Amino acid sequence: MADQNGFEQRRVQDLARNRRSYQAMLDRIRMSLDGTPTSADSTAPDHSHAAGRLANEARMNVELAEMVRRLGAAVLIGAALGINRDLHDKPAGLRTHALVTLGAALITVVSIRLASGPGGYDGGSVLRTVQGVITGIGFLGAGVIMRDSGNGNISGLTTAASIWIAACLGVACGAGQWQVGLVAVILTLAVLTIGGPIESAIYKRLRRQPGKW
């Protein structure tokens, strides 16, 4: 008799447990159909939403830090190029080059963020933005090119080229292309620093030997 009572109790417990499982399944189906919360969900703590909120906040912090790093690197690179031009008493110096790299990096970052929409990533729009930056910066570079009406000498070409390369470096920083940007910065500074003496030495040597020109 005791065994029979124990069997009946286990059977009742199994039926009750199965009933709760079926009810929870029906509640989930009803919620997916009409969007209403279930009785179990209304009483249970909302850990999933809290975890999702924390994940979104962490992602936003990472994006902010990355944006600051890209824009800050662009400003430092532009400032380095501008210092070189200031040392040579050129009209476009630290502020001009820093603003050019910052502007190019800013428009690149914004275009990348706007291109990453729900429908996928539109790389073509980013490339068009970069093309517009590189083309438009030519007007700024043209403003530093001057021609002497007396002897016809043209000056400012190197500074104009440095402004153009500054925009390119800003685009590289805005796109997060650190390896390409680092190599380009090193080569650019090398050309601006030792390119002049090397050019003068070659020119003087060839001028002494007209037949070698």
C-alpha cells in the first residue's frame, strides 16, 4: 500500500511538472504571436535586458575610445608635418596641417559610421567621400603656391604637396589603417627632412658637370 501511494504521488508530481512545462511553452508561443509578456516573464527578473544594456554601453565606450584615438592620431601627424614646414618659414604650418588631417579623419570616420547601416556596409559611399576630400584639398594646396613675377621662380610646391599628403594621412587614420599610415608618416618626414639637402647636393654636383645633366 505504501509503494502504491508513493507511485501515485510521483505520478501526480510528474503530471504537474509536465503541465507547467506545457503552460510555459504555450506562453512563449502566445508572446511570439501577439508580443505580450508571459506570466513567467512578468515575475522573473529581466537579466537579459540588463545584460544587453551593459553590452551596448561597453560597445559605445569602445567606439568612443577608438574614435578619439583615430582623430587624436590624425592631429599629431598633421602637427608633425606642420612643425617641419614652420621650421622652413612656410605659410602653411602646424595649425594648417593639423586641421587638414583632423578634417580628413573626421569626414572618413563619419562616412564609415553612416555607411554601416542595417542593410549592410556600403563601401562605395566611403570611397566617394575619400575622393571628394582628396580632390577638394587641392584647392587649399593651390593657395600656397606662389610665382615670383621678377624671375619666374615658383615656390610653395613642397608645402602644397605636404598639405595633400596630410589629407591622405588623415584619411588613413580615420579608416584605422595604422600600418599604412605609420609607414607613410615615416617616409613623408624623411622626404621633408633629408630630401632638401640630398636634392641640393645632387643639383650642385650635376651643375659642376654639365655633361652629366
